[in-house]
Amino acid sequence: MNPSNSLVISTHSLSKTYQGVNALQPLDLHVARHSIFGFLGPNGAGKSTTIKLLLGLAKPSGGSATIFGQDSVRDSVTIREKVGYLAQEPRYYDHLTARETLRFTARFFYKGPARALEERIAETLDLVGLSDKADRPIKGFSGGERQRLGIAQAQVNQPDLLILDEPAAALDPMGRRDVLTVMERLRKHTTVFYSTHILEDVQRVSDSVAILNHGQLVAQAPIAELLNGNGGIQYAITLRGAADAARARIARQPWVASIADETPTADMRGARTLLVRVTDESTAEAQLLRLVLDDEQATVLAFGRQKQNLEAIFLQIVEGGNANGNHA
């Protein structure tokens, strides 16, 4: 595949072996410009190894990677001038303020007038939601604030690509929310490639996702496509009375792919939930509920399209199942 203006990252059979151990099996990865790309996998899957290879901090054992169409080994210095990077556990001089920290970092990239530099620092602090704490020492920052400052450091040179290694892994729910909000804001400024093992984060902010397991790429697809899966769209119908008859009527429809029973929760004893997977959404919207209501003996308690859960899809994939998308 030739480098394309629409791709920021493209790898071709990229692999890494350490002392005979395959840390990363041949990887073909494609990251579109101005996307938020979630690189998902359990701890030890090979995510950090991949990031080191992309940044030119390690040499591949096989294959290649191009960033902005440039080779990650041969052109690593040039590439890094256009990349912002946040390590999993960023370190700071805690006696410095957030503004002083960004001023220190920005001087490695920026040689223009001091006033323009200060404006850029202020804009970056505002982007990550730290304007009100710009002049406080970092030693008093929470975990989430430290991570957002790390993103600010990575963003202050206005890179074309941000690579974030587990940006929200060690944070409490509020800290994670704030970091994800910042990542969403960054979409219009740059491409965000981030590794994580937190499924909820991927489902919230990502455009596309790749799943790595034991060093092997097992799925790669737009997040909506991955969540839809191969079996179409699923509806959940909770009802009391005449459930068998309703199930039989639904099963006869040509646009119904499958029907399954969901285990009732403690507060829904006596009710029955049917999970109906369909191949034609518009027909299902128009006819599915009516099929159940045709029988006066059936009372519908709840009806709606069921949102797919990335956790279930992830477990299915890493344990040997299939999902929709490009597979390694």
C-alpha cells in the first residue's frame, strides 16, 4: 500500500523479537488523519513495543512503519519533530508551575518571539483545562491534572500526531473523564493515537480501534462497525404473557437472523426478555413491536435497540471469536 495523504500511520508486517520472544507479530496498522485511534489490548499485549517502534526508539526485527509517509527508522528525527508523545507515567519538576513547565518544553521546538510563545502556552493550558492552575506548583496537582499537563506538553509544539501511552490508566473516574474530554477537543487540532486497556474509554472517544493480543493484531475497524458485529442489529423486548407465541411469530420473519433469551434480573422475575437480531433495521423498526402487540395476552414492558458492549466483543475476539473488521 502506497503512502496516502489520508493516512498518518501505516505499518507493513512490522514485528519485534526480544531474545527469541515475539513481542510483536507482523502488524499491518492504518491510522487516518484527524482521527482518534484506540490501540486496545490487555497488559503485555505489545502496545508499548509498537509505540517505541513508531517513535523510532526501537528498531523493528522485520517489516516497516511509515509516519507521514516517512520511514520510522531512516527518518525518525524528522518524524519526531511533528509528533507529540505522552509516556504512561510522565515525570515533572514538581517545584515548577504548569506554565513554567510548558515554557521549558516549548523552547525545544519554538524559536519565535517571546510574546507568541507565551500566547501558545496560554492557548495550550486552556485547551487542557488548566488555565486556572497555570501558576500553581505541579506538586499540588491531582493525578488527572498531571496527565492533562502531560498532554499539554505533548501538544505545545502543535504536532501533526499525538501518541499517548495509557493516558487514563491510573486515574479515578473524574480524572479519566477530564482526560477523555481533552482528547475529544484535540480531534480538530491533530491525530490522536493512544494505547489503553480500558474498554469504556475506547467506546466513548474513538473513531477506530485496533485490538492487540499476545503481540498479534486480532481486529481493526471503525468503532461503530466493530460494535455492530457480523450479525446485524439487535433489539431487546421484555414482556409478560404469551412469550412463546410472540417468539414464534418473530422467528418466521425473513429479516430476523436469530432470537435468544436473556437471563432475567432479580427485579424482572416473571418477565421474559427476547434478544432479536435483525438484518433489516427499517423493517424491524416498523414491524417488530407490532408483531408482539398483535396478541392481547402479551404485555410489553420494554422495547428498544440494544447498544452493543465493547467488553463482550473484546472478550469474544481475544478468546478466539470473530468480529467485523480487518483481521491480522
